[in-house]
Amino acid sequence: MLISDMMNGAINQQIGNELSASIQYLSIGAHFASETLPELAAHFYTQADDERAHAMRFVNYLVDAGGRVEIPSIPMPRADFKSVEEAVQLSLDSEKTVTDQINELVELSQKESDHITKNFLSWFLTEQLEEVSSVESLLKIVQRAGESNLLYVEDYLARRSGKKAAQQD
């Protein structure tokens, strides 16, 4: 095994954190879908997929490192939101929490002189910068639009996803 029992346990906990975030984003997306906000719904469904993919990166890493995957219990996600801003703020808070969790994993890898894990975690550090920045931007757009102008938010997300699709071609 290339990692310690302590690192193995911490990564298992992070798998649970990532899956919890995925389920929370799925719940937020479903909330927006029921509110007939399809672009916001699609955005959060995509975020849910991304968080699940992050969990799978950790799973694959543990398997490759000879560790043992033990997925912890996942708390029930929040499903009711008074406003779009409240839901997006929850998303931002979640991303900041995940950033702290990744930083703690990096600190543990440094403490244990586990350079392989530290190298593996560097991708997540960059990813968290992008995630926090993206959600902060979305929150600012939502705040500018206000609850009575959510179609502006829908338009923003539609244009943004169109640009991403064009860049991938």
C-alpha cells in the first residue's frame, strides 16, 4: 500500500464529501427544474456530475495506491430554498468547505511526506479555484438580477454553456 491508514481514511471521508456535494447539487437542480428554471437546473445537474467524477477520481486513486475504499454515510441534502440566491449561496459555501477539506488533505500528505498523494491532490487545488470563482460569479449575477429578473440568469447560463460547447468543438 502506497498510503498510510490515516491518509486512506481521510480520502474515504473525502469521497463521502464529494458524493454529498453531488447529491446536494442534484437536489438544487431538481428544485430549479420544478421552478421552471431549466438553465439553472442544467447547470446544477452538471455540477452534480462533476462532483461525482471527483469522487471517482478519489476512488480510483485509492484502488491504484492499494488502499481500501469505504464510502461513508451521506447526509440527506437540503431540498427547499426560499430564493435562487439562497441555493447558489449554499453552493458557494459548499465549494469553500470542499476547498478547506482538500487543503487539509494536502497538509496531511505533507505531514506524512506522502509526495504521491500530494501530487495527486494538486489537480483538486486547481479545480477548487475554478469552482469557487465560477460560483462566486454566478452568485453575483443572481444578486444583480434579483428574484424578479431570473430570466437574465437563465440567459447568462445559456450563453455560457453555448460558449463552452463551442470551445470543446
